[in-house]
Amino acid sequence: FKQKTAYEIGVRLVGSEMCIRDRTICIDYSSPNISKSLAYHHIRSTVIGHSLVQIFRALGYRTVGINHLGDWGTTHGMLIAGAKLWPEALPEPVDVAALGALYQRYRKEMETDPKLEDLARQWFGRLERGDAEARAMWQRFRDISWAEFETVYQQLGITFDEVRGESAYEAAMPGVLEEMAQKGLSKESEGALVIELPGEKAPLLLKTKDGTTLYATRDLAAAQYRWTTYHFTRSLYVVDRGQALHFRQLFAALGLAGHEWASRCEHVPFGLVRLGGKKTGTRAGNVVLLKEVFADATDDVTPRIAENQAQLPPEQVAETARMVGIGAVVFANLVTQREKDVDFTWEKVVSLDGDSGPYLQYSHARCASILRKAGWTSSNVEAAAEAEQLDFSRLAHDAEWAVARRLLDFPEIVARAAQSCEPHGICHYLLDLAGDFSRWYTAGNGDATLRVLCDDEDTRRVRLMLTAAVRATMARGLGLLGMGAPDAM
Ligand code: ARG
């Protein structure tokens, strides 16, 4: 634990020797379907994908975050047909909930009225042929949906490098079909066009018997587009494990077509979210909206922050509450191993002292408060780190060593999280670090000579340096998870 390292691991933790340049990672995440609300179950793809973007970027990769919006397919024929039949179902201003309800109604009425199925198909056909009216209605529904999705992305601090919906691949469809035919991979089966895959019971469906292309066909085109555009090292698809078969088939088909890079494509599956606890399960209707979960979490933590930080102006309390409330929900979805289901229990998620997001943020705020008390600002930290007189041998207590040793693990933890696409490793690391820090800090309660702000000046300085390194590592780690790090809460 040499001089300056405390500061360096905290701030420049992922050193330049670990940087891997000119390597690109494509990350397809969130990718919701338009005209459907961003429901709570969309959160895991969104937060895991966002975290992976931060992690790979920290390691020096070029990352391309892609939102592969579900904005094409026969459901859009139903929506247009429904809007024409029942205009009163879409009162102004039209929102995503109304579009979702219209779709549900159409599906339901289709069961008893087979004419509706034809009508939807006709409208989708018009949309595919570029008919102006169909196109304008589709565009409007897409814009309304995107505006609503974007407010959620803003709350999470997410911007995508590319928002390229399935519709963007329409023009590439003939080329994909031709390639698969030429390579002798596609064949007709009961009127539909499929690719049989060795070892898979189900074939990959390219075209239905009435000639429409499908989700898989567009994914074939999207994968090729990503390869020619980015020449990725890895191309990740953060999508629930229910789609495992789809991705196995997709990558196998690309491999059979002779694309060497198919082996660089990876499905990053995750388990479901089970809602429990007092609030989230009791919403009217059966969808729990993501934006409402964020609002509830924020409301829940606001009084506690206002009470703890009575001196803060209300706007700052509100901003911190948002950071903590949303951070709590984000953390709850990352802390569980990716492939396991998440039990979302409200009380546990927003608790301040369990293994929760707020607990980590609190630990960060506590470091910040110690440094503030000592008059250490970030420039002081840097100045102290540059000064030669720091004597780290003064960090002699076991509790101090535990903290220092933990800090040294951070780069390795980040690298491992990237390799396995598992942000949860970082969650557990930060919980351990917060625990080590808390044990050190509370040791000072019983023994004044162990306090960070002790009387001996040289000792105080190295202890402050250690605290600064914990703070910086905590902030950096929270950032890799897509969470904010408040200075007071
Ligand atoms: N829109 C799809 C859904 O909601 C997810 C798309 C995932 N990405 C992909 N390239 N298939 O199920």
C-alpha cells in the first residue's frame, strides 16, 4: 500500500494498463415494444444493459448502446385498424396507456370477429407498402411511445448511442431472404419459410405463410448491420431468458450462413422480477408502471432524507430523494445474480441499513461528510496525494488494513463483471467495502485514537486519504451500476 496508491485506486482505479482500445462492444438493451407501457418487468434489461455499458466503457472499450425498439410487425396493423374503427378510444392527448388498451381490445374482439384479423393484416400490408395514412398513424404512435420511454430513460440517466427499431430493417429483408436461400439454408414448411437447425426441435421462422417477415428475420438483418457498422468484439443482447431459444436459433443460423462473427454474439439472459411488499403489488390493473415505481420509491425516502438533513434546501432534498429512490430500485435489480429471479420486496429495497442501494449511498455520504468536516475538498485530496509526507505505515489497525486491501480488489472486480456480464459482482463488492468501512468507522466510537479525525496530524492525514479513496471508489462503483452518489442524505 504505497504512497499515493490510496488516491490512485480510488480515482484512476482502472489503470491505463488495463485499457483495451479499438475494441467495440455492442449492447442491445431495454428495447421495449412501442404502444405498450414501460412496465416494471422492463427494468432489468434496462438497468443491466446500462450498467454493462458503464463497465465496458470504464475498461476502455468503445461501447455502442442500442435500443432495438419493437416498432414493426402485425400488431401495428391492429393498432391502426383499431384507431380507425374506434376513434373514441384514443382521446387527446393520446398516451401509451390508451394505445396499449386499444391493442388489448382489438385482440379480444378479434377472437369473436374474424373479419378484424383480415383488417389488421390489410393495414399492416399498407404500412409495409409505405401507404401515407398508415405510415403517418404508425409514426404518431411511435412518437408518443418514445416520448414516454424517454422520460424513464432520463430519470435513469440513460442515452442510447443508437435507437434503431425493427422497422429500420424493412429494406434489408429481401437481402436477408435471398442470402439464406442462396446458401441453401431456408426452405418451405407448411407454406412458411424456415431454417432448420441441427439439434433444435423448432426451426427459425423467416416468413409466415402470408408473406410477412418476422422478429427473427429482422434480428438477422440487425446482427449483420451491427457487424458491418461496428466490427464488434462482442455483441450482447440483454433480453429475458424466455427468449433463449430465439437467440440460440439466431446465432446458429448466422453461423450456418458462414459468418465467423456469429460466435461473438451472446445472449445475456436474466430472470424475472416478482413483486411483493406493500405497494408494488396493489396497483389497479395488472401492469405496474416503471415510472410509478420510481415515484413511489422517491416518495418513500423523501421524509427520511428531509429529517436527516434538516439544513438542506427543499430542492436539494427532492433531488437527493430522486437519486436515492431510483437508485434503490436500480440496485435491487442488479444485486441478484442475473439469471436468478428477483424478489422485489418494497421494504427491503428502500431500507437504509440492509443490503440496499440506499445503504451504499449512505456510506458514500458518510465519507463525504467526514472529508467536509476536515475541510478536504477534491483539490485538497489531490494536493495531499502529491505531497510526499504521507506515511501509510500509520494505517496499522486491522480494520484499516481490511479497508485498504478491499480497495485494491476493485479493478479485478470490474474486469470480472465485464467478462461475465454480471454487474452483481460489483454490487457485492461495494456492500463489502461499505461493511469494512463501517467496522473501521465504528471502532473509533469506542476508542478515540482510532477516529479518522484523531489528534495526531500525520495519522489524521493518512486516514482522511483512506476515507477519500473509499469515497471515490464508492462513487465510481455506484456510477458503474448507473446510480448516483449523494454527498449528504
Ligand atoms: N422488443 C423485444 C421484446 O420486448 C426485445 C428485443 C430484444 N432485442 C433483439 N434484438 N431481439 O421482447
